[in-house]
Amino acid sequence: MAGAIDVMRAQLHATIYWYKNNRWLFFTMFLWPYLMVGMLLVVGVMFGSMKEYASRMGVSSPGFFLLSASTVAMSSLGIVDAVAGFALYNRWLGTLNYIVLSPMRTTLIFLAAGIPDSLITMLITVTSVSPAVLYIGGLGGGLRLLLILLVMLVGMLPLLGLSVLAASLLLLVKEESNIINSIVPFMLLVSGVFYPVEILPGLLQAVSRAVPVTYVVRAARIASVFGGLRGAPLIAVFYSLLLLALAYNGAASLAIRGAEERVRMRGVD
Amino acid sequence: MPGDWAIIAEGLVKRYLTYARRGFIRRERRIIEALRGVSFKVNWGEVFGLLGPNGAGKTTTVKILTTLLLPDDGNAWVAGYNVVDEPVRVREQIGVVLNVEKGFFWKLTGRENLRYFGMLRGLRGRDLEDRVDEVGGMLGLDKLGAMDKLYEEFSLGMKARLAIARAMLTDPPVLILDEPTLGLDPHSARGIRSLLVRLARRGKAVLITTHNMFEAELICDRVAIINRGRIAAIGTVAELKRLVTDTVPINIVFTGLAEDGLESLEKLVAERLGTPARISGEDRGYRIRMLAKPGEEDRIIAESISMLSSMGLKVHRVYVEEPSLEDVFIKVTGGET
């Protein structure tokens, strides 16, 4: 019987060959993080200078923060797209039925299929911003970026759960693209990528605590205060992410099982 | 026993809930009964055709048998496994084609696509590569250059071949194919039909849905005609043809009879063979047309040839007028297409 490893191998194979056959798209992927930096910069300095932006965000190196925040934003986008978009993309291609027909639980397919693409997006993004990070922050900046990558890897766990929850919803509703289109901007809005969470209204601050990206951005902010890295807040970030991972993946597992049953009653497409 | 049959469908019922818009907000709830108790069995080693007009329930039946859809009532087994309780086991036993026009990644080649779906079915390493090459060769994809061509550049014929190649990747004992030759050129369609028959002769069970009566008549060992969610008729093609006629017209073309002997020959045939006969002129000879009861065709033909020969007449040609499967289909479905 096939299992999760087979799904991940298949997905990795498809992605690698997809990039091989779309080389220009592959190269442009290295530009996207810089486009995101541009967007963050425009939004960030909309209400003041770069200095004011840095002080508002509580970072000593705004350049490094922009790059790391962009990495977080792009990776989050990649994860949600890889997992939640999996159903949408494959339904559109007509491949979803054949994927579901693999001899394993559909739940397992959905949980495993997004992991390779999420990791690849993360890797491309980090590789893309590395030269700029090394230029701005030197070797220390590079090490801080690696630390953020580590936090992102842990942050990927709850985000995967959240994305599987979205995927469950996608399987059930028809106007699926709107869900993905809303999830990512909303997550970025409340996560503190553009401005500190502390200046958000109370309700959104509460919501932001349930968004995994918030904690990864917090780690990016901690890493952007040059001249001494604080350990305790970083550990708190790790714990928060692990807690969210447990909650979201538990909920996701139940939701996708429920969706699988409902979808089998109604038909996959 | 479920395992004795390749496929068993027992009283399958499926209802779909749909909503029809009535104004901007108001929606009217409708229940569509797609299947109303569909039952049939498919033997190992046979090509079984599921025929029916659009919306008759063919695809719904296929989706239930392939575990993509749960029935509201009734049950089904594929290779001995229950489609409701053991979906993963069923999926291990089947190769499926649902729509030959799509279902692959556009930016991957035929080989890359086959590898992807092979991996999803648990194939690895050398086994995977060998199997991909084998099915590519079996479907002629290698000769067409389709194995290393992007799917977006495929012709419909190549797409259909690739879809069937995918269905055969794990060499499953049961193949379930929804209109596998739809839209194909005659050459490709013929190749696929002959492959399906070969696979069935090797012991696999092949269930195909089709609109193509010629195809069903050509390759199906048995056929079920489904209409409005019910099996309207089931049997071999010959059995189904008997449904539309209670007599089988037999024609014998012969020469050597004098014109004044026509009437007496008609009477003689009717007396000896017990079947009404009418003689008319054809080419430079005559044609005698007799009406046999189903199952008596061979006896009537043998006896009439022997009788004509004993009278010194020369028999040139014998042919039986058979209703086509299309005639059966139209009669059974009430003319719906």
C-alpha cells in the first residue's frame, strides 16, 4: 500500500520537473521576495520615514527586517498555496480524481502533498534573499536568517494544519479561489509584517495570536534587533508555534476526514 | 461470493441534491435520482459495456464503483472488496479512466506524468521506470514520441492513450473506463479497442461506458443498457438483439429456378421448414427471404441450403438481417440519446 512518503516523492518529482520545464518561471521566483520587500517598504514608509518605520517596528536594522519579513510572507504564501491550493489546482486540471484514487486515505494525501512544495518555496525564498542579507548584515545577518528559517520550519507545522483546514473547506464549496485569496492577505495583515501587531485594534490583536505567521514575524523582529539576540522571547515563539501546530493539525485531521466523507457523498468534482 | 465476480453492483441508488436559482437569493431545492437500483455483475475476463443516453447514470455508476462516490443505498464490490467499507483495497485493484481529455499536468511530459501517478500508487525505483516504459510501449506512446513530449502538446489520441497507460500502471485486475475512445480518430480507437479485448482475454475484467454502439457490438462480451437510473436490459449483444425482434429474417440468393417455379418453391419452403417464405428477383437470380424464430437460424439455413441444392439450384449467398445494437438501444431507451 502506498503511503505519505510516496505522496511527497510524487509531489517533489512533479514540482522539480515542472520547474525544469518552466525555467523562466523558476528564475522569476527568485525575484518575488524582492517584489514583496518593495511592497512592505511602500506600506511601511507610507506614514513616515524609514527611521520612523524602524522605530515603529522596534528593529535596529530595517533592511534586514524587510528581507526577513518578506521571506516569512513569501513562505507563508507558498505554504497556504501548496496545501490549500492543492485541491483547487488539481480540480482545475482534472487530476484531483486520479490523485484521490491513489490507494491510501485521502486525508493522508492532503496532509502530505503540500510539504515538498512548501519546503521548496521556503528554500527558494531564503536562497533569493541571502545575498542581500549577507550584504546588509554580513555573516551575522546570514546566521540570523538561518535562525528565521528554523523558526519558519516550525511555523510551517501550524500553517500546514491551517491550510488543510482551508483545503477541507475548498473540497466542500464551489467558489474556492476566494478562500485562498482572502486567507493570505488577511494573515499578513494581522501578523505584523506591515506594522506592529500592538497597533492593531483589540479584536484583530486577539485574532493575530491565532495566526502562525505572527510568531514567525515576531522571530524575524527579534532577529532584526542587532547587537544581542534575546533567547527567552524566541523560546516563547517556538512554544507558541508548537501549541498552534497541535491545535490546528488536530482540527485539520478531523476536518479533512469529515470533508472526505462529505465529498464522497457528493462527488469529488 | 463477491470475489467470484470482478464487479458486483447490487441495487445502487444515488440521489443528488441540487439548487435552482429563483431570483437573487431564493433557491429551489431539487433532488435528482441519478440511480434507482442499478444491479449487474461483471465476470473476470470479459469486456462489459455500460450503455445509456446522456444523464442515464453511467458516470455515477462508474464513480461509485471507483470509490469516488458513496451510494445512498445498495452496495457494490470490486474484486471482492466493498466500495463503501474498503475503498483503499478497491483502489489497489482498479485502473480508471474518467475523462480522456484531461487529468494530467500540462507542463510535464508523458513520462513525467506517468511517473507521478506511478509514485502515488506506490511504485518506486527500477519497478517504476520499467512499468512506465512498458505501458508507454503497450499504448504506442513511445512510437508517437509522446513519452518525452509536454502534455500540453498532445493530440486527443495521445491523451487517451496516456490515460489508459496510467490506468494500467500497476497492472490492475479490473479496468473501469468511462468513454475511453470518445473523440478519437478511427485508427487510435481501433488500437485501444483491440488492446482492451486482449487485456480481457488475459483474464482482466474491463468495464467501459460508451455511446458508441458499433464499439459495444464489436468488443463487449456483455452489455447493460442503463436508462433513467435503471438497468433497462442486460445480456450478450445477441441476447439483446432478440429483445427487439421475435423473428430473424434470413436471405438466400440463388440461381437456376424457372420463373413458373417461384410459387411452388415458396409453398414447399413453408411446408418443409415451417417458416413463411417470399421469393423476389435479385441480380440475375432470385432471393428467398424466410423468417426464423430466434435460435432457429442455423437449422433453417442448413435445411434450406440442402433443399435448394437437392433441387439442382445453385446457392450463391446467405445473409441474416440482424437488428443493430442501436435498434435495441433506441427501443429500450424509448428513443432517447
